[in-house]
Amino acid sequence: MLYNQHMLFIERHRNIFIALCAVFAVMLAAGSVLLYIAQIETVYAVKAGDTEIFKVKDKETAKKVIEDVMDEYTPKGAQVSEIVLDKKITTKVAGVKKDKMNEEVLSESEAVDYVLEQNSTDDPLFCVTIKADVSDVNDVEAETEYETNDEMFENNTKVVQEGADGSKVDTDRVISVNGAVLNAKTVNSTIINDATSKIIHKGTKARPRDTAWADYSGSTIGVGDGNRVANYALNFVGNPYRYGGTSLTNGADCSGFIYSVYRHFGYTAVPRVGAQNIGRGVALAEAEPGDVVFYGHHYAMYIGGGKVVHAYNSRRGICVTGVHDPGGIKTIRRLVEPKVDEEVE
């Protein structure tokens, strides 16, 4: 009888036991879920099409990253007419273990840099095509105008008005993909400041042929400012003459003086002797500062106003005299002159 009672007790309480076990299992599972949830941080994943491209801490950051990328791809000051993405950009809630946050979740700047870097490769995350009008201020190049001057000798030129570039606003219609311009076409230009033409006078007056020394052959050896050369030479007035010398301070002879002054400005084509054989011949009436005057056995440098500076002799040293003081002129040579734009036919 006792056995039967015991079995009856077990039968009556078996369902209760099973129910308690089920409750315990549920509580254990719920505890595990809660423990797992406690280890997970909610973040936002950004997708391009069906592919997740990065995770950030919240939806606002995700939105700001895409805006920053768009700004990088938009030309500065552009009037955007159309933006097309080849893939749809979406966000969704995602979970990341707290101990993996630093590895898997990017800051705003990190996400922008990552997208820009990946989009510059041959396999971009997505492509942004932008159509926009871009305006830039550009120079209007000054033209060169030539005018004849019958008071100047033929083949001589003189700049009587320096040119000045103007400015304009050019508007280009641009198509770019991920910041790289694929096509640009100018659709409008507006002048802001007019350019001022450079005006050069060209001489037409016939050269005088009544002097035996007037040799008009040759060409200058380089571009330069004869006034600057002559002014430099005048710094050494009062220094001694020394036969065979080339020192502007310790002593030079006439050819050594010319040689050293021009060497100072880098004109290596000027020889130690023989300056009468280089440059372009000019008449005395058109001589300019820096021109070399050759008298047959003596050299001097014209400084303007009918005067020359030269290493005269051991008694007078380096001095300034009238152009005719050393004797009869054999030739006058122009070694350098300012650059003049070539005439466009």
C-alpha cells in the first residue's frame, strides 16, 4: 500500500516538476540573452546598395559622413544642377560587441577618409556624378600693338606703353565623377577689367651713311638693360688703370674694364679683347647707355648725353669723358637690349 501511495504522489507532482524545470530553463536562457545584450552596443551601419561599407555610432553621424563626402566631390563655389549616385545609400541599426567598438566603428572623419580613399581606387564603394556650373576669374592676356615712328631709325624698336593683363569670369559646365572632372565646357565669359595693349614703336627713319665707322651688322648677344650695366660701371670711377688688368677695384685696362663689367651680369660671350666684333652696330645718333664704343685701340662704354666711362690710362684711371675725347670712333656695338615681343604677321 505504501508503494502505491508513493507512486501516486510522484504521478501527481510530475507535471509540477516538469513545469518548474521548464521555468528554470527559460530563466537561464533569458539570463544568457540579457548578459549577451549587455555586451552589445547599438550602432548604425551604412550600406551602398546591398553592401555594408562602414559603421558609425549613430544615424546623425552616418548622415554627416555622406554629406561630407558629397562636399568633397562638389567643386568649390559651383552651382550644382544634378547629383546622381550609382548605388542607393541606406542606414540600418546594427550591433557591435563593446570590446570591438574601436575596431569596427569609425568616427566621422575616419569614415569620410575611408570612403574617399576607397572611391579613388579602381573598385570604388559607390560613384557620385555631379553636373555643375563652375566660375573662375582668369587673366585676359594683353595684346602687343606695333606703330611706326619716323623719328626712330629703321630696325629700332621702343616700348612706349607697357601692357597690362585684364580679367574675366569664365563659367564652365563641368561633369565630374567622384571629384575627377570628365568634361568641362565654357558656357559664358564676362570681362571684368579690359586688358591694356603693349605698344611698341618701330623706327622707319633711314640710318645715316655718312660716317666710315657706322657698321650696322650683327645682332645683340642677349637680353638686358644697358642703363643698369652703365650705372654699374660708374661705381668704379676713380679706381686705377692697370695694363692687362681686369679688376674693377684694383686696376683694369680699357678692354678689361668692359669685360669685367659685362661679366658681372653673366654675359660670358663678351671677350677679354675684341668686343668690337660682337653685338649689333649702331650709329652715334642712336647710341644708348651700355653700348661699347671702339676707337681702334681703345674701348669705352657709352653712358648717355655724349659721354663715356672707361679705363682711360695710367694717369687718369677709370673716368668719365666726352665720347670724342679718346679719338676717332671706329664702331659702336650694342651688346644687350630689352626683350621685345616678336611681331605677329
